[in-house]
Amino acid sequence: MFGFGFFLYFPEDKTEYIPAFITLILFFLGAIWTMSFIKKISKKQERQAKELEEKIKNTTKM
């Protein structure tokens, strides 16, 4: 087995998978929340940049 037998563990009692599954779900939901938060902040910064660009264009035309 080239030494990989020490790292693989398949329990007989399948209820031992429940904590790992719960952790997986929590990290997955956290990743989704983080991405939506980053998108929200990015949209806000994009809007602010466009407003600043318009303000600069209006002041240079005069």
C-alpha cells in the first residue's frame, strides 16, 4: 500500500461521518456567504467609482 494505509480510515459505524458532513456544510455555506459579501462590496465600490468619474467629467467640461 506504499504507506497510504495509515491515512485512510473507513469506519464501520457510518454515524462517524455525521460531524464531517456538518463541518462540510458549514464551510460551504460560509464560502457562499463570503462570495456574496465580496460581490456586494464590489458593486458598491463600482457605483462609487462611476459617480466619481461623472463628477470629474462634469468639472473638467467647465
